[in-house]
Amino acid sequence: MNFAKALLLAGAVLIGTPTVHAQWGEDMGLGFASGESLNVSVPTVRKRYSSDGQDWVTLVTGEKIMGKIISMDGGTLIISSKLLGTVSISWDQVVEIQSEKPIVTKLEDKQTYEGTVQLNDKVVQITAPDGQVKTVPKDEVVELGSAHKSELDNWSFSLGVGIDYETGNTEETEYSAFVDIKRETELTRFIIYYMGNYTITNNEVTQNDQLVTSAFDYFLSEKFFVRPAFLQYYRNPFQNIDFQGTIGAGVGYQFFRTSKLGLNVVAGPAYQATYYETVPTGASKSIHGIAAFVEANLHYQILSDLRLESYNQLFITNKNAGLVNGNFTTTLSYSMTNLLDLIWSLQWEYLAYPQVDSSGNTPKSTDITLTMGIGISY
């Protein structure tokens, strides 16, 4: 009798049966009294996949992806697979995760935990290097990220160049370039942005506008931040602006801040100095004054290989300085490889009241530039 019970118990353990309940009769020949019950409770054993050091992700469809978990935020999990490349997956489509190396898990309450991660039955189990286990509902997980971030991981870099050449009745060469450099941490963001266009038509320069902006943001909370200072240089001789320098500060609100979607608005006071190329006789070649600015920035990962970015800035000052001036740039980039992008860019420069030049000509208020080029991003 004891042997039969032991055999049944061993079988239950081997097959991972959560509970075994059997009722036996005398005719079974095992020596149990009629009606005797045997109840065996055994911990459920979850299946682990052979990974060779790789992470496993299982989708609601039953598909399994092996690779390295890069990150999860904004409801999107990114995993790098040798077979599939970089894959973006909606977090609500993920039913199982098995990470082989420690990663950092951030919860809704902003607490972070480092350890290997297993997701099963909408429950996330985080096992720390010292063996301590933290269990939380899947819905409370807002971010996953590398446990060993280097300083380089805080930086992002984009560079785009475009060249257009035309010959025949008109000899024209157009150059355009932009550079976008950012350093972001949980509390800070540093930005350097450049946009330039240069065109030569029949050996004469017909476009030459340059914009450089640098700013620093400090987050007071998840949404609110301050911009202690920003600096900007702008030049556009065809709007009769030889040099325009701006320094300012502001406060901002971050509507979204994930790798998939980012949207923020900043506003505040600024001091702007503008020097003109030429002016009518007796007029001042420069003007200085207080301005107010509003800035809105957007990035949106439309698809895993298609990204939209928009940088928009508007200044309001006195009428002698042009009253309203702004720069609005939208860029669409398509990732051809992990490093190389195909880029389309639309730039609109606006000045409500341009300064009349020495010949009495008034420049147009609007310059619009559409370019296509090749970019590098990191």
C-alpha cells in the first residue's frame, strides 16, 4: 500500500500535476480500503526553453521570438533577434517572457528593480541577483531596460544630408543638412540642433540660412520641467538677417516621453538681438529687445522602421523686430539599415515684417524648403 502511494506521488511530481485526487476500491487490488482518498498537491513546474543565453518572448498568437530584450516603454516591447532583426511588439500582445540576464523593471509607482524577468499568466516575477523575488501584475510594469547602461546609452545622434544638382538652362546645386544630438536621463535633457540650407544658382548664392539651438531641461516631475537656459543662432541674408542671437528660459510640460511617442511644449521669456545685412540710410542696422517664445517638439515611431519628428519654435517681439518670427521643421525618416536612414524634410521659416534693405526692397515673409537625403542615426 505504501509503495503504491509513493509511486503515485512520484508520478505526479514528474508530470507537474498541480493536484491529484483518486478514490480507490477494494477490487483494484492495491490494498486501499473502499472509499479511501489520496490527495497530492504538487507545485506547478513551468516550462523553460533552451535559450543559449537568449531571452524568450511568447505572443498571444503562440509565436515565440528568441533574442535580446532591448527595452519596453510606451506600451511597446523591443527585442533584437538574429533572425528577425529589431522587432517592436505591443506590450498587450506579450503573454510570456523569460529573460536570461538581469534587466531593470520600472513600475507605475516609479520603483525600479533589477533582476531576471519571467512573465506568466499576467504576473511578472523579478528575481534579483541575491535570489530575492518580487512579484507584480503585468499591468503595473511601465518600462524594461538594460541593467548595465553606459554613459553612451544616454546619448542619441542623428545626421542628415541632402544634395540636389541641376544643369542645362539653369546651373543649380542645393545642399541641406541637419544634426540632432540629445543626452537624456531620468531627470535631465540636453539638446543641440542644427538645420542649414545652401543653394548656388548660376554661380550666385540664392539661399543661405543657418539655425543652431542648444537647450537644457530639468524635470521637476514626470511631466513638468524647467528650461534654465537656451541659446540660439540664426542667419538668413535673404530675409535681410545677417545675425540673430537669442537667449531665454522657460517652463515646459511633457505630454508623452517614450521611445515610441514624445511630445512636449515649452514657453517663456527671451532676449533677442538682430543685426541686418543692409538698411536704408539713417536706419539702425540692429535691434535688441525682449521676446516671448513658444516651442513644441514631437517624435512618433509610426512603424518599426518609419519615424516622424517635428521641431517648431515661435517668437513674438515688437513690430520693429519683425513682430512674429518662427521656424517649423518636420522630418520623416525611413530606416534602411540599423544605421542608415532615408530622410524627407520640410522646413518653413517665417518673419511677419521683414526689414527693408538699402535698395528699398522688402524680403518675402516666408521661405519653404523641401529636401530628401540620406541620414545616419544612433
